[in-house]
Amino acid sequence: MSSPDSAPHDGRRTPRRFVFSVHGNSMARASDRTEAALIILLVVIWVLCLPLAAAGGSKLWADIAGTDRPQQQTYSTTAELLAPTEFEHVSADGTPMGGTSSVQARWSGANGLDETGEIQAATGLTAGTRIQIWLDRSGVVTTPPVSSATAAVQAVIVATVCWVGLGLLLAAIFWIARRRLNQARFADWESEWRQIGPQWTTH
């Protein structure tokens, strides 16, 4: 019996060509229609999840950048190193390896009074070097805020990875389902051949 799967193909069969070959084809088997419906369903799910991935990325961007939180949670000030930082390490070829180390420093707090404490600073700095630090509302040294551009890049990467990952999961589901459908097709072909084959061999 001719069908979308049993008909000769040129090695360029794609899900789209298969779906269109099944549509309106009275000779298509139930397994062919099931496979075509599964392709449409999985593609629709993947496409509909794109806005969800975009919305999730937007929310993640807001969380990372802090755009949905009150402003001025952190502020910057200048700190003066009270001691040199650790010696800067270099590789075998003399290239600086960078890094940070803990060092005592002094800075002006939000109340205008000088404060001292331990901060992280790049290695290889001398005492008296002035660097930018970030303080939270309570005046405690904290990490610098993430820029809006950096947050956007991170959010786009995460959203893209999630959406592509979903596509791979759906593709794996389709591959497993199609493998089982093919097993059912082969079983049907074998059953049909057991019925028709003897008629051919006796003539």
C-alpha cells in the first residue's frame, strides 16, 4: 500500500513536507496522521513558549538590574588604601595574572564621617591609591550593581538557552514517539507481507 512513509523518497524528507503529504491523503495510515499531528502539536507548543521565554527574560533582567526596586539602594564613594595590596602575580612569560586581595582602606560614609574597614582591591596597588567602592544603605561595603546592559545580555542568554532547551526536549519527545510509530509500521508491514507474500510466491 502506498503511503507517505512507504512511497519512495529522495532523502530530503522534512517534517513540513511530511505533514503536507499526509494532509488530504486518503492512503495515509493512522500512524502517519498521528505523526503529523504530533509534529504540529510540538511546533505549536514551542512557538507559544517563545513569548513566555521573553517574559521570563524580561523579569530576570528587572531582577538582575534592580529596575523594579527602589533607587539608591547602593551608592559609590572613593576609598583610600591604607596599605599596599598583595604583590601582583605574573605568569611564566611575564603576563600579569590579576586578582584581588583584602586591604584596609578609609572612605567617607553617607554621614560625611570617615570610616575605615577591609575592602577588596586589585593586587599590585600601593598605599594611598584611591579606588571606587560601593556601599549599601547601611554603609556596608558591597559589590557594584550590575549595569542595565549586562543584565540585559544575561537575561537574553538565559531566555534563549531555556527556549532552545525546550526545543531540544520537544525534539527528543518527537524522536521517541516516531521511533515507536516506525516500530508499529514495521509490524504492520510484516503482518501484511505474511498475508500477501505467499500469494506472490505461489504464482
